[in-house]
Amino acid sequence: MVIAGLPPLLIYVATASGFAHWFDSGEFVAAAADFGISHPPGQPLATIVLGMSNLVPLGSLAFRTTLICALFTTVAVVAMVFAFDLTFRAGDAIKPSLRFPLALAAAWWMAGSYAWWFQAVRTEVYAIQAALLAIAIERLIRASAEGPDGDVRPLFHAALAFGLALSNHHFIALLAFVPAAWLLVGIQRTFGWRPLGWSAAFVSAGLATYLLLPLRSFDDPFLDLGDPSTPGRFWWVVTAKAFQKSVAPDAVAPFGERLADVMLVAGQDLHVAVAIVALLGAYFMLRVSATRKYALFWLTLLLVYVLGRAVLGFVIGNPDASAYFMLSYASVGVFAAFAIGVVLSAVAEAVPSRPRLTPVLA
């Protein structure tokens, strides 16, 4: 865990902004000052987490909240290392000695992409969201790898993380439920319906974080956007009706143009060689029966955020929009690493006299 997280954390802290950046960053710093209420849908979990920066006696409040974002992005990177490693363990396509080095390399590549790095060095909700969803993904993959007599508790951990993610940025969280269906079907077949029912209770526990909004609004905080002190106002804030006009058909460009913008930005972030190797890895993972469900999961995860951002609308140069690519880039990383792992595993079989060669290359 230390090996996976310490280098990204040091880099994130070294490049962290000491000032509020972009429009929403200053707002979240203001909300952290006294656990205020940010713009719809309120982001109550971010308010609680960023508000803890008041306990850190180091620099300005803006810098302290950014340090929290750097820490949560690092948590997401570490969780993804374990998620990648679990994916590589399925079947025997990749030699055991290669799995962790490849998982580490893929996660570090992902952590250094613009979509990930920029969320770690400014105050926003996306670092917290990435950490929660990365934990949910790792726990879900672990639960799906268990047999009938295995431990189902990772599913409950994933459900709680998902519920908390819903209370931080519900649209990004809801998109993650689509690819999760590939694994949930297998979990239901293994453990039955009862664990899924308990999982719904854990999701509800995470959603209870929204109670902060009316309770805090009653106390008239410094920042009280939307004033969710009544049932009507609470619903208006949580459903983010203030932003629904921005996704009206007459307010956005045609879907084809929005998708082209999304692909353009993603193409600028990803080297063509990485994209080609990732396509090869997706093909390999789909061909192996033991990894097919994980291939479908990661492939759907990649597509759902690309298409989801295009549906919502996309503005080139907006760092908030690029945050939607964080999990898509995780998918690219795991596919590329899987392709490299298959090739290196073949090399290891061809050169059995040098067992350390392929781990070093990995």
C-alpha cells in the first residue's frame, strides 16, 4: 500500500495549489470554513470531509482543503492497484509474478494523467468521488471473485462506498452502477438475493448524509446556497433543478458535436500507442473466459463515462468536465497492462531460464 500510494501523494502535495482555483473551488473552500452548503445538489459529504481541514494547522484553508483532495486521490490510486491486481488474478493469462508490477504501473500511469492529477491539486468534489468509487470497484471485484462459501462482506463495503458517493456527486455515482451490473449478476447467482437486500440498506446508510443539508441550513451557515431548510427547498437542491436548464435540448450542441469534443480531449490526454495496446488488452480479456466478466465491466465503465459526459454536455478546457474521465482512464490502464502482461507471460514461457526477466520488464 505504501509503495503504491507514497510516490503519487508526494507529487500531488508538491504540486498542490495554495489558492482556490476555478469557479467551484473557492465555493467549496467557503463551505469548508463552517460546514456550509454548496451549490445544488449540495454535496454534503464533501462539506463534511473538506470541513475537517479546519483541524489541520498548515497553511491557508484553501491549501488545507487541497491537501485533503490530494490524500483522497491517492486513496483512489491505491484502491485501483488492488482492483487491477484482482482483475489480473482471474484465470492464468498473466503469470503471478507479473500481476502486482503491472497493476502498479497501470495505476501510476492513470494517476499521472491530466484527469487524475488535476483533481488532486485543487479543491473539488472529484477526488473524494474517485476514492469512494475506486473502493467500491475494488470491493465489488473482490466479492465477485468469491465462491459460494466465500466472504460476502466486500459487497457490503462496496454498497456503503457507493451510497456515500451518491451523497457527494450523485450523477457520477449513478453512472458507475451500469457497469457494476455485470458483476452483480454473478454475485447474486453465487450468494442469492439476501446479500443484495442488505447492500441496499448500506447504500441507504450512505445516503443519510444528505440529512446534513436541512440540519445545517437551520443554523444559517456562512454559505447556504439553495436554503434546503424545507422539504420543497431540499428537493430543489438535491435534484439540482438549477442546472437542468443547461441540459435542455435547445441549450446544448447536438450530441454528435458533444461526443466529438469528448473524444478530442480524451485523444489529447492518451497517447495513440496506449490506446492501441488497450484495445489489444480488451480483446485478450474478452477472449479468456475467466476474465470475460471483468472485461465487460471495465469496457462498460470506460464507455459509460465518455457517453455520460457527452450527454450532459462538454466544454473544452473545463477541468470539471475532464474529471468524468477518471474511471475511463482506469479502464484504459487496466486493459493496456493486461495486454502487456499476456505478452510478457509468453516471453517468460519462452525463456524459462531467466525467471526474473519478465518481472523487471513489467
